Amino acid sequence: NILRLDRTLAELFAYVDKRVGLKNTLIVLSADHGAPEAPGYLNSLGIESKYVTPDKWDKTPAIEALKQKLGIGKEIIKTYFHPYLYLDRDIIREKGLNQAEVEKAIAEELMKFDDVTLAISSSALREGNLPNTPEIQSVLRNYHPKRSGDIYLVFKSNQFISDFDGTSVSVTHGSPWRYDSFVPIVFAGGKLSGRRIYRNVEPVDIAPTLAAILGVKAPSGAFGSPLDEVMQAFKK
């Protein structure tokens, strides 16, 4: 993948150089998410890591508990698409149940599994009545009321599912852990000189930085701030 990326970038830069010249170009490189090392490699370093297989969990106690609380069982689970669990809302409506109460009850049962660190209902995310922790804030940033599932599952650090939408994978992403959010932000070209920045910055800072350099208003959906280290190189 790295070799393929390198070749793709080389082709892009060659095209840009031919059309406008790299000396007239500011290059920005980042990523939409980070990625952990594979469990086998982590284990070789003495770091405990493993694959999680929810299909093999003993769900009998959880199903019995849901039957006692709400009169529903495993049929309420429609599908799991990492990192969200989706519930069958038709069944919830047919039985006259409250969506938020069903989500809460299932999340509570999920928290009893050893591999699960967090199980947060979408109702709780909408209401915002949650602890102000880094993990919760990361989950909130992932949540969209019109697109997200019903329960957000967070496995323990360095534990991953190996099946992603029917495809066997070595690692997955979508967790609030550091390895999933650690990405490069590279600015190169123009008047910039080589340096490394050690303070926390975020990809959302890229658009406001480019807008400030161009002297235009930042996009309506921009939430970050211009990066001083980049701006200094473009001050007149």
C-alpha cells in the first residue's frame, strides 16, 4: 500500500509540476484515520493484542436478560457494521417499546462482555448526558443523527474484529483509541522550510489554514484554526 501510494503521489506531483510548477504549489498531505499494527506483530513485541469474534460470544445470559426486561431476544439485533450495532426498529414499534429504553438495555448487556470497553446508545449521544472523557468525545465526533447506528461499540485497546463487512482484514479502524486518530499532517512547498511540530494539531485545521493563506473566508463547515507554523511562512 505504501509503495502504491508513493507511486500515485509521484504521478500527481509530476502532473502538477508540468501544469503549474511545484515551486508555485503548496502540497498538503493527511489521512482520514490512523491504523494500528496487526495483532501478530504487536504480540511479537510483547504487547497483548487479539482478534475479537462477537459471533462466538456466549450471548445466552444477555438474551435472557432482555427477555426479562423487555420481552425481546436476539431478533431485535438487525446487523452489526463496525463500529455500530443496528436494531430492528420495526420490531420495537410492533411491540410498543421505547427506542431509547431498548438501546439502553442492550448497551448495558453489551458492557458485561469482557472484550467491550464502551457500549453507548445513540439516544445517549443525542441527549449528551455522558461523562466528559476523551473516549466519549471521540465517539461523539463520529456520531451523525441521520446516518449512525443505534449502539456504538468500543472494544478494548488493541483488540479488533477480523471481519469487516464480509471481508477478512488484519486490522480495522473506527475506535476512539489513539492509534485510530494519529495521522500525519504534512505541508510542503511554497515558502515553507523543513521542521517538525510536536504540539497537537488536527486535520480540521487544514481548511482554515489554506483559507487564511489565500485571504478568503473559511468554508462554512470548517471548525479548526489556522496553523501559526504554516502561516508564518506566508506573512508578507
